[in-house]
Amino acid sequence: MLEVGGGASALVDGLLDRGYTDVTVVDLSERALAEVRERLGARASVTFRELLRPV
């Protein structure tokens, strides 16, 4: 599952709650990704990617 612009979103939380295990969160902001990483902790195997250049 790919969540784009997910740094400030709670969608990843809902996906994990529903049993998804292969989730990737992409955002332009490293700070936003750091916040969601901290919020989730070791809850699941989530891949985080900072989108360095808009496409």
C-alpha cells in the first residue's frame, strides 16, 4: 500500500489497524515523515520515503 503525502496523515494508522503490513509512506517533508515515524514507533514494518523532487 502506498500513501502519498502521508506525513501529516493518520491513514497509515488506519491501514495498520486493519492488518496491512506492507505500507510505504511518501512525503516531501522529512520533518513530517519523522513525526509519523515517532508516532508509529515499532508498531509495524512501514517504509518511509522523502520525495526529493516533485514529479
